[in-house]
Amino acid sequence: MASTISAGTTIGTALNMSGDTSGTLALTASSGIIDASATTGALTVPTGTTAQRPSSPVEGQIRYNTSYKIIEGYVNSAWVAITGSFSYAVSYLVVAGGGGGGKENNSSVSSGAGGGGAGGLLTNSATLTAGATYTVMIGGGGAGGATSTNGTNGSNSVFSGSGITTVTTIGGGGGGASAAGSAPGSSGGSGGGGGYLTGTGGAGTSLQGNAGGNGSTTDGGSGGGGGGSSAAGTTGASNIGGNGGAGTASSITGSSVTYAGGGGGSASATAGTGGAGGGGNGDKTAGPVAGSAGSINTGGGGGGGGTNTGNTYSGGSGVIILSVPTASYTGTTTGSPTITTSGSFTILKFTASGSYTA
């Protein structure tokens, strides 16, 4: 049964003190101070792992964190280290949104539009500081172009926070249109494919992606394929659209998944295929056979739009994935990531912008 101790009462060995308990603890009414100076032992504070922190903490609480081997306190609505600091390494995959495919003009089947470039991709590790909040921003896919216009570039994805170098991946370049003069593909994380006749492929970003393929320069026009994170898009040939460049396989989730493939170019006879990693297929305009958009949350580029289908194809949205040692995982996130485990790691897959507090 718990006992009530009145202010001003001298407390003997009833309190749990380790070591020498021959002294006394005095609770002073006027100051509210507990004086333990007469003892030579130690006071044991509550102890537990990061996962065992109080579910509804109160400002000023103190505990020993066995996961981090630190004494921590709850201050300004966050657990902070009182004795030094603690950090741990996480692996990350950051993929930007893919570019939208370009669109042919509507006057001739002898034209082709370029596929959208894949979103930029970076994967590495970073050291997070306990108590700090890290932000993830997911880039959206670019829209497919209207008639005779380029696709829109995808948006950047960003992983940032205290003590780490901000990781920014660049949105994929839009595919080039088949218009007067034949538009080049746009530059981006990976470049968009060029439009028929004189359209050149857009440039990719170093370490993040590759260039798009050129549009064909022969009769029976076709668009170039959008670049992928591990390979360039191919150049269109007579009546054959360029294929999208391949993406990059990652096992950060525990199984191999490929991300950031480029979109295929459109053509009159044989459309370009999307690159592995979510790239969309181009339109076959003589037929017609519809193409496809880049897959969501892969950063895949959209396929080139054809003359007769009336369709346009957007790029796929990006994704950010963190692999956190389960022993250090705090369980504090925003943005509703998908949470799974793989071996001794907790996997956070963000498909919408949010945050993780280490």
C-alpha cells in the first residue's frame, strides 16, 4: 500500500536508495526540495527502452533510456538527451517524381513524342541525432503534354534535418513534343526523350539519372525514350519509338524493387516500352494502342502521347524510404508512412510528405 508523506517529514530508509542508506532524506515544505545529501548511494530513475517511453509524457519527466544509454528528459514536447547525445545510422532511398510524356501533333501519324524522364534517385546512409525531427517531401509526377507540347517536369523529393546533408533528388524531365521544329526533351533527374525529327534527349543529373534518347530523324517518325536512373533512353527509329532507360533495383525494404525507369516514346508502328522501374509505355498511333503513365511512387516517366489516342501520360510520383535499426526506432512519424520490418530494421516507406523524429 502506498504511504502519504507530509511536507517537513524526515524520511529514513523507506525510500529505495542504493548504496549507503544510513543517512536521511528531508522534504522541505517551503522550497519543495528533497535533500539527499546525507546519503552516499544513488537514486534510481525510471528505466526502459525507447519503445517503453510513456505514451502520454509530461514536461519535466526524466528517465534512463536503455536503447541510447543516456539519461533523457521530456522538454518542449520532445525527449532530449540530458547526458550527452545519441545518434544512429539509417539507410535511405530518395526518388523524385517522374516527368510527363510529350504529345504528338494531330495532323500526321508520321510523328512521335518523347517519353518522360525518370525522377532522380539517390541511396546512401545518414546519421540521425536522437530527438531531432527529419522531414521528407515527396515529389509529384509531371503532367503529360497537351497536343504538340512537352510533358511537364516532375517535382523534387527532399530528405532533410539536423546534422545531415540535405538530400534533394531532381524531378524527371518532360518528354519532347512532335511539333513544328520537333521539341527536345527537358533536362531533369533523368532527361525526357526528344520529339520526332530534330528533338534531342534532355540531359540527366549527375549521380541521379541519365539522358533521354533522341527522336528519329527518318521518315515514319518516333519519339525517343526517357532516361532512367541506371541507363539512358534509346533513340527512336523509323516507325519504332525509343525505349525508356532502366531504373535501379534496391533491397532497402527487404526485397528487391526497381525504381525510376524512363517512359517509352510514341510511334506509328511500334511504341517504345517503359524502362524497368515504373516507366510508362508510349502510344502506338497507327492502330491505335494506348500507352501508360509512370507508376505511382516509383518516379517512373510517363509514355509519349500519340496522334490518334487522345491520351496524355503523366509521370509517377516519387517515394522516400528509411531503414531504421529497430532497437533505435522511436515510432514517432507524420505523413502516415507504411511501416514494415526486415530482419533487425524497421522500414518507413513515405508516399506522402511527412517526418520522422529520431
